[in-house]
Amino acid sequence: MSLITLDDVTKIYPKGTRPALDDITLHIDRGDFVFLVGASGSGKTTLLSLLLREEEATDGEIRVAGNDLRRLTNRQVPQYRRSIGFVFQDYKLLNNKTVWQNVAFALEVIGTSRSTIRTLVPKVLQTVGLSGKEKNYPHELSGGEQQRVAIARAYVNHPQILLADEPTGNLDPTTSLGIMEVLDAINRTGTTIVMATHNEEIVNSMRKRVVELHNGKIVRDEQHGSYDSALYFPDCDVESKASNANAVRTSEGQDEVSGRQAGTSDAMAVEASADDPDAKFRPQRSASPQASATLGVAQSLMASENGDEGIARLAHSVHSGRTGRYGEVFQSVETTMTWGKGLSAEDIAAKREQEEAYAKRHGTNVETSGPHSHEGQPSDEQAVQPQQGGADNSRVAPPAPPSPPAPPMPPAVDGEAATQRVDGTQATSETQDTSDAQNTNDADGKESQQS
Ligand SMILES: Nc1ncnc2c1ncn2[C@@H]1O[C@H](COP(=O)(O)OP(=O)(O)OP(=O)(O)O)[C@@H](O)[C@H]1O
């Protein structure tokens, strides 16, 4: 029996002019990874809201993990939501709490003992690559790091279902890759993931099940599916980038179809071996089943040879600069400046000065020459630059890119980008003892407690 079933479900909002969901039927099995795709307004968020029981269906039956959501009383809803992790596009962290406190809070509200919290929080933070950031506040983190906190908070209770609404929507391709690695590893422990996204690069690389919505109806439900965002974002700028990207692909002789087929069978092999995905990583000693699961994810993340083909493809795609139509258009200023190298605005400015001085000395053009521009490769200095405060703290070593793109020359350093960086010099977190996390109040946190 499926873990999630929607049968003939319709949702009409009170002020809606048409059904947001129109008689949809969808069954999702335990352990599935499902991408919900479709144009803006097609009903993706509505579907997730119904599963989270934030909204109620106008018609039809929804069952989640044995719960008939029509029969759930309002008093039972909070308890129900605790069995589901939820990750939002805009993170929804508690800004007045540290990383540790944000994650611990999710456990406190369900009455987890302090000792279990002390065991679980560091493990889940390790899982998402945030060890060392425990005392930072959300404003001291990059977008990718904030999303990792949100995932840690959603996953710390090891829910059987994790719903994610555009979790990479605000992130650059490199950072998104790190987030997908975490979600993929979580999925491999058996957690069912339903993720709404517009990011075709992710969908096409991961080749999971794809459910496509259009005007509230399911128009496609495909195993190992793909997605063409140009259908939904037919902007001319995007279109021209798309044709350029396709030209690059063709000239490189990349066989999309055969690649896809190979990937499909690989993906199937991964799924076939997923009957007991925890087995390989099961820890010898652990405080609880939750701790085991969390540690399992951490171990699978660190054992890169266990990474699945979808992530490898995504890493290859991102690192070779094929960031896709949507990705290119939505690259953040921060990424454009650093190309995911984790360089601070100050570092970039210094590097720029260095290059200009070099060009002046040698009478060459700064765009085409300089100490760090040989053959279009990033300099060694850039490559080994510590990731302090960088967009992606993942410990996962993605497959080596065959030929990394030259880092784009940075535009003038602006204050906005500078403030997005985490430079680790903030004093606020230093005064906060980690143990305070266990003494957090809940009054102010209720507003955004996830799930
Ligand atoms: N609270 C609401 N009241 C009335 N109409 C709503 C409400 N929320 C969503 N809708 C409508 O329901 C439809 C589906 O919206 P939904 O947010 O589910 O789409 P979506 O696919 O998630 O879009 P996006 O990709 O932009 O997030 C849209 O027509 C939207 O305007």
C-alpha cells in the first residue's frame, strides 16, 4: 500500500476562480523521490499544503502514512505534522536562535529528552555539513547554509516523509547541488521525498519520478523523468541561453539520449539496492533509532563512492558550467561574483586589484591575462581557498569536474553581496554557550516551527 495517496482530490480556494487542484489521483510509495513540476500556479504548493494539512481538500480522499486527512481533528493536526518534515524555499528559520537552537527546538517541542537532543543535533548538523556553525545565527549564514539548517531541522526527527517546496529556489547551482546531495542521502535512508521545483537541471540530472501539474491537473507522471522549464519560462533571454547551451552540448558530442538511458538503468540499480538502505551505514552504537538514521545519512554523504548517479550527473552538469536555462537566469549576484568558490567580496576585490596590477606591469588586458587567468582555469589559490562562509560547506567531494569554467570576472563589489558573506568575525555567537540551546524558550519560536 502506498505511503501517500490522493484519490480524486480537488481543491478550490474560497476566492479561487478555478480549482487549484482538479480531480487528481496520485499514489506515492515509501522511499520514493518525487519531483513536482509545472508552471507557476499549476498547483504544486497547494498539493504540498494538502499533504501537510495546512489546507483541506474540497473533495476527494487523502491518506498519508495511514492517516485519513479528512478525519483528522484540528487537535490531531500538530501531532500529525510532526511525522512530516517540511522545507521551504525561504528557509523560515528562527532568526533569534542559533543554528543549534533552531534544530534543537524542533526536538524540544515534541518532548525529546535533553540527552537525546545533545546526541542528535551534532549528528544532523554534521549530516548537512554545518559542523562548526552551531553558534551562528541565521543572518551569519549564506543562503545555502540557511537551507541546510532548515533541512537539518526538518530531518532531525527522522520523519518518514519530507516535503520540500522549491528548496533550491533561492540558491545558485553549486549550492543547490549541495542541498540535493543532502536530500538524496536522506532519501536513501528510506525517507520519502516530495519536492516541488522549477529547476530543470536538478530534475534532469537526478532522473527521479516526475509528476507534472498543469492548471491543477496531473498531465504527466513519469519514472526517471525529465523537465523542460523553457515550456514554462519562455522568456527570450532564457531562450537564447537555451539555444547556446544546446549548441555547446551538441558540439561536445554529448549524447543526451544514451546518457539518459544509462542513467536510468543506474538509477534503477540504486533503487533496487535500496531495500535496506540503512544496512551499509548502520552505526555500531547509537542513542536512538533517530540517531542511527541521522548518522547513516552522515556516513553515506561522506562515502562519496556510495553517491548515486543522479547526484554525479548533477555535479558534472553544475561544475562544467551547464547550469541550465533556469539556473543561469537565476544565478545570484553572490555566485556570479564567486562562481561558487566561497570567496568573499573582499577576496575578490583583492584578486581583481592583483590582476589589474599584473596587467599593467605586462601591458596586457586584465580580462585575458594575469596571474590567475591562465588557460581560463581558476588559480590554485582560488581552488584551495578555504570555504569559510562560502555558499556550500558540504563535505561531499563531488566528482572532479572535467574542465571547470573560468571564473567570471567580478563586477564591482557591492555592499549587498558583502553582507551576504559569513566572515566568522561576528562576536554575537561567541557569547552564546551551546548548552543554552537546551534552555531555549518556545514562546517566540512557535510561529515558524517547521512541520
Ligand atoms: N490562498 C489562496 N487563495 C486563493 N487562490 C490561491 C491561494 N493559494 C493559491 N491559490 C491559487 O491556486 C493556484 C495554484 O497555486 P499554487 O501556489 O499551488 O501554484 P504553484 O504551482 O505552487 O505555483 P508557484 O510555482 O508559483 O509556487 C493558483 O492559481 C493560485 O493563484
